[in-house]
Amino acid sequence: MKIIPTDTWVDIELFQNDLKDIDQEFITSIVSIFKITAIKKEIGFLFIANNNATYVYGCEICKWLSLQHDPKRPQQINILNDKKIIQVDSGNEFVVVLTDDGLVYLASSDDSEWQTYNTLQLISTGDDRFEMIACGQNHLLLLRQDGTVFALGDNNYGQLTGNSDSAYDTVVNTGLNNVKIIACGGGHSLALTNTNEIYSWGWNMYGQLGLGDTNERRKPSLVSFPYDSFESPIKNIVAGAWHSLFLLEDGQIFGCGYGQHPINDNEQDAKVPTKIPIENVQSVACKNSFLFSLALDHSSHYYQWGRKNNKKSVPLEKLDGQLKSFAAASAIVNKSPITFGLTSTFYTYESNNPLSFIELFNNPDNYDVEFIIGDKRILACKCYLKISSKYYSQMFSGDWQESNNRVVIDAYSYDVYYSYLRMLHTGQIQINQFNIAEFIDLANCYCDEQLMKHCKAFIRMDLNEWTLFTYLPLISKYKLGEISLSDLL
């Protein structure tokens, strides 16, 4: 799968106002969530529950699928039974689902051009199998497993390619090959190749194609970066309604289009890729119907710029508060949280310590030890870790050589170890079905009673007839005999 998740986890509590009427038992069964939004309109939600079934919730989305909306209970999409969903995206009045067998399904409103007739319709392309999708406001890109890009939908600005009419029922071959990531803005398209080249085409009123002008393009055109120092590989590409963003592996971020001179009051639009003044960026987010952008740096700070709430442009600014996700950051900018793709949900567990030492965590300006996990690293201060953890107190004492400031971790994944170290600095941990096994093992190995307490609490909350056989091995292996199965009998 080529897509890079924007949010690893999203706190389900962010959506409590939207989901307040749903039965609590179902709420606790949600493992992944996607909020379906359109221009100035919220359509509903798509959920993956812990029985691996796919559900939708909301009057609009239920109508699109000939389902009866029930305020207390989301409706199951039977056609997706026994299928694993790996990506969900949406545009104006339509939503698209990609399954792990490479099939793409689309549903739309009665008023749209897609004409899916109140069903989740399979996009038929013979034997083709896809590994990524990207939605514009009225068009769709599909990345075939061999790296070929296809398009579907509106072609008024050439966002499909060529001078042909719009195509809502027949896929169009864009002619692009060897592609690894695709993205769609409001009316423009982007593709990143395996050779580190970016191609753009479609609508270009604000210079969002990054080609030095505001002329639309009806075929993919190579984007040039006007910087001699540009040597880093491109990590990700994303697009908003009127702009595009390019994230480099070295943490630099470039933007073009509306609002991409975020500190220049006289000329806010950028017709070529322009450096956004944020360093050490690890992830970016924007969406095809919104004019603002979000970025997260390696010190866990979120930033926003562009235009929010349909008001005037705002300069680049750091968002206040201990934000845990792009969805949480979007709630500050947009007044209502949105999701940037299908993302796992978590339930937050907190310690009794209200203090946060986040400035000491993963700070490139202040660290004396780095944890190496694969090709990634996490920065920390030994002194603080020794105070906060008995395990680290022993690790950094005795025979530990002060000149050795690197610790290689090969027993745990980057995301889990990052979350654990962050917990030691903030008192908060994010637990879900996908990381619980690693967290329990880490808690057991590091003799961390607080983390083990949180893991047990999560299992108690999530234990039901569907998850029983997932948790039984953990209960047995780590001797969690105090967790009762009586509620299931």
C-alpha cells in the first residue's frame, strides 16, 4: 500500500458531538473512522468495527446506499463483508473505498454526475487491481499496482488529462507510469514517481500546479524546484482545494498555489514550489475542499496556514495546546474535526501527573540520547528518563558509557516506542487493538506498572465476543487473571 497515513490514531472523543446518539457499545467497537465531508457540508461517517465489518452513519450517506439511517446504530455495508478496507476518500457528493484485493467501490448522491443509483458500485476495470486512490472535488485518480495512473470524473480543467469530455463511467489512462503516490486538489492532480519526479495537471488559477504560471494543463507536466539545494527525496505529496504541498525526507516542506507565501502579506500565492518556514516536518495534511494546511514537526508541534472558516487568509502560526492528531488540530482551525483518510481510533489513558515535559521529548536542540529504530530515531534526555522510569534509571547507570548516546531498539515498532516515550513525558498513552500486544509486552519487559494498568483497562473495555480470541492469548501469556470473562458468558 503506497498511501502514507496522515494520522496513526485519532481520539474517538473528538467526534462525541457527532456520535452522541450512537449506542455506547457500538462506540467502543469502532477501530477505524473516516468523516465524509463535501463543500460546506458534512455527509456522515464510515466506520470499521472490531468484527471487521464496515458501517456508515448519517442521513446523507445512508441515502446514498439505500440504507435507513438509525441515530442509535450505524448501518452495515453488506457488499464489503469479509473485505479489508485499506483506504477511504471522498469528494463533492461522492465517497470511494479501496479494499486490500485491489478493488475500488464508489457511492454518490442522486444529484451528482456519478449516477451510482443508491448503491456502492464497483468500478469495473477488468482484471486491473489498484493500490491507492485520491479524490478531487469532482474527479478521482486510481494508482494501479504496476504504477500506472488512471482517472475518472470531471474533466473541465483537464484534471483527468487531454481534451476529452468528462468520464464518469469509463476510466481514462493518464499516460503516467512508474508512479508511487497520487494526490488530488479541488480541480487539479498530482503524481510522484519512483524516480523522485512530481507531475501536475488540471486547474491552475492560483498556481497550484507549481509550474510558474496560472495556465491550466491538460496533460501531466513536470514540476521543477527552483532551489539548488534541493537534493532530498520527496516523502509525500498532498493537495488542498487551491494549493499543493510537497514534503521532503529531510523535513523541509514546499507549497504552491493559494496562500503558500504564508509570511508575505503582499503576495500570498506562490506559482512555484516555495519553502514553508517550518523545520523538521514529519507529516502534512490538507483536503480537497479546504483552503488551510496543517503540518506536524518532530517536536510534536502542529502548525496551520492558509484560509480558515471561509474568512481571510491567516499567516503561518503554531497551534496552542497538547494536540494529539491532525484531526484535533483541524477542530481548532475548522471548528469541527475532520479526518484525513481512514484512521485508527484510540481511547486515551492518563496518569495522575498533570505536568507535561513535552519540550524535553524529541527535541533536536536539547537531547543527549537517541533511540534508533530501523531508519528512524527518537531523541530524549537521559536525566529525565532516569527520573521517570526505573528501567531507564538502571539502563543509564552503572556500566553505561556516557560517550555512547545511541540505543538500538529492535524488539518494538517505531510507533509503539515513540508512543511509550511520549507517555513518559505527557502522562498520556494511545491504545488500540493494533498496538495492545506490543504495549503489554513492553510494560512487562520494562516493569512499567502504569502502562500495564492502562493495557488491562483497555482490554476490559474492548473485550467482547468478537475480540475474545484476540485477547485470550495475551491474558494467558502475561497472567492477567484479574480480567474477568464473566460478562461474556
